Amino acid sequence: MKKNLLFIVFSFLVFSALEAQVGINILNPDSSAVLQLESTDRGLALPRMTSAQMNAIQNPLNSLTIYNTEDSLIRYWNGSCWLKTYQKNCNECEFTMTLDQASASIDHITTDSAFAEITVTQTNGNQDINLIPMAILPTDITMTLTNNVIDSFGVASLSIYANIFSTPGTYPIIIQAICGDEVKFVVFNLTVDPCLYVPIATNQTDLNLQTFGSLPGPGNPVCVIAEVFNSVEVNSSSSSNTAFVVGNLDPTSHVGIINRGSILGRGGDGGSAGDILSGSFGENGFDGGNALELTTKTTFDLQGEIYAGGGGAGIGTGFSFPILGNNIFIGFGVGGGGGAANGLGGGASNGGGVVIGQLTPGGDATGGISALAGAGGSVGAGFDLAALLGIPLLYANLSGGLDGGDGGDFAQAGGGSNANIGIDIGITVLGIPLPIYQGTFPIGAANGGLPGLAIKTNSNQTINLVTPNLYIKGAVAP
């Protein structure tokens, strides 16, 4: 039996060599095939070995083929290297690419940015590996990729910034890497969280954003966007109040302010006249009010005005004599003008009774973004007190030169005042005036009030607040 089997095998080999064809499980192999295998339940098993075993083969024949157990790839020898079946040459680029994290969120409270690192390792070839970020993002979300060309090994950094007004949503960002014919992709998912929204659609006075929007206080940080609508005015009831305050939010909160309307500080009131005979020259002008006060980090989108209140003006003065039960005012008095917007003019009141002389109060400022400051009162007149009192032969001419300062326009100080009284006393003999005393006396001056602040930051971070700015009148200060 053994001899017969050996004979059959030998005959088969001789026959095969003569025919130069071998067929297994097929009687008539194709004429184009040296070896043709046919099976429906078994396959061809190539020699299986590690990379070290593969590389230890001495003088491998061109086209020698093995199965590499380390990378699970079929390799063949091309005369220079063990090529993988999909490679064209020994220097064809191969690399690996990984992300340190697959996703990140921007909540605008703890951060406005997201980051990822892409690690690239070249495993074959010597070409540069180029990284390209690809995404469809809203215009207010920006991304940057640094170190985007890697020669063998490196880490590229992806950074994304989304301001507080960015459209919320989830955005896939694809990082494409190209090296020769090798192309790989990784996907990073960015999520931008939504913020609370507080519309300010009607005129407001002494606006507190926290109470107006029913927002939580300390201990509950929030991201909130407040929008002042077009043609809406936010102002204050007095220069001691700020027109718009963010309020008592948690200090780590983030506020976005879209101002399409106007936020106007109240103008300072003008000073009122005093009575020099009672030791009171009068009042200085009062300071203007602030327009906006921050208590948290704030991002701005300014399309409307933020104006500081103007200072009120200083005043002139007046004086009186206690005649006839103190019901007669003899002299002059002026008030200072009010600052823009809506500052009240200073009074020149005598407390009632008969006035002998002249009283001129300061003018009130107007309101709105086109507000005009009030003008200060002014006196340039005189009278003969002796003649008014019916004293024969005696004359007592009193003259007043008093100018109350004008109120300040938005973000401007109020004007100062100056005042003097002229006295000319004498007797008349045979129609000829004989002076006894003549003189002009300055009776004091008053200062105008200072303007308010456009924005009081309280040292909080501001974003996209560009100064100087067309829409800002006044200082931006801590």
C-alpha cells in the first residue's frame, strides 16, 4: 500500500510538473492558474508569524507572502521591505491619530472655551502629516488649530471660543489628517449650552436686572443675556441712583448685555441760591448719575447709547433784609442749570413775600439721548432801594452781576458760578448826587457738579467692551 501511495504521489507531481498546473478540489484548473484551489468550507492558510520572525527570514524571495500576527495583515516581500497589501512602496506614509477627549461643553459660566489635543505618531514613511479642522459653525464661534503640520510625532491643539451670544447647540468638528495617500479622521463634539434670556422691551427706571428677570442670587451662578430693545430708554429717578444695575447675582455669573436702546444716567441738579446775610452763599451743583453698574463678568454687544449723567451747575446768590416781618426780599438770586438728562435747575427762592430785586432760577435739563442741559440763571440789574422805601434826599443804588453756571451735557461737568454786588450810596442836594460810598464786592462762587460714570465695572471682567466707543459717553471705571 505504501509503495502504491508513493507511486501515485510521484506520478501526480511528475504530471503536475509537466502540465505546470495544480488543481485542488477541481479536476480542470483554469489555464491561467498555476495553482487553483476550490472549497466552500475551507480556506488557504499562509504561514503565520510575528514581525520579528518575519524579519528573521534570510534572503526572502520576491513576493514571499506571510500573515503577520501582530497587525493582522498579509505582508509580502518586494525585494526591499515587507509591504502591507495596500501599500505601494516602502516609504508610503502610515500614522496613528488619537484625541485626548471626544467632546466638551461651553456653559459661559465656568468657561467660554473648549480644548482638545490630537496626538499623531508616524509609523512608516518620512512625509509631513497635515491636519485640517472642518466644521460648520455659527460666525460667533471660532476655532484654532495649532501645530497642524507634524513630521513624525507631535501633538496639535484645538481651541474653540464661543461668546455668550453664540447660538447654542452641538457641533461636530472633524479633524482630517493627510499624509501622502493616507487619510484619517477623528471627530470632536462641541456643545454650547443655552443662557437665560431677559428681554427689556419697555422703558424702565432704576432697573435692577436680577429682580426684573427674577434671577437667582449668590450660590446659584447663571449665564444670562439681557437685551434692551430698540427705542427703549433705561434711566433713573435721581442722580444718586444708577439707571441700570446688574444686581446681586452670584459673583461667578456671566451676563451678556445687548443694548439696542439707550441707558442714560440722570443729570445732577443745579445748586440753589442762599442768603449771604445769613452766611449761606448757596449750593454747589450736584454730581451726575451713573448709567450702568456691573457686579459680574459682562460681555457687551453695543448698538445703542450708554451715557453718563451731566453735572449740575453752581449758583449765584441772593440776600434779604428782615423788613416787615421778613416778608420782603431785597436783592438778587440765581440758580444753577440742571445736567443732562433731566437734571433740575436750582432755585432762587426768597421764601415768599415781596421781592425787591430779581430772582432767576436755573433751567431744567431735557430728557432722552438728545437731552440739553439747563441754563443757569443770570442777573445783571439794579434798583434804588432808598427810592423804593420813600426816603427823601437819600439814594442807595444796588446792582447785581450774578451768573449761575449752566448744567453739564452728558458726561460733562456743570459750570461754576460767579457773583458780585455793586453798592452806590449818597445824598441828593439841589438835584446833585453826592456819593458817600461806592464799591463792588465779589460775594462768592460755587462749583459745578461732576459727571457720572458711563459704566462702573467694580473691577469685574468686561468682554468686547471697546473704548473709546461711539455709543459711550463718559468714563468706564472701577
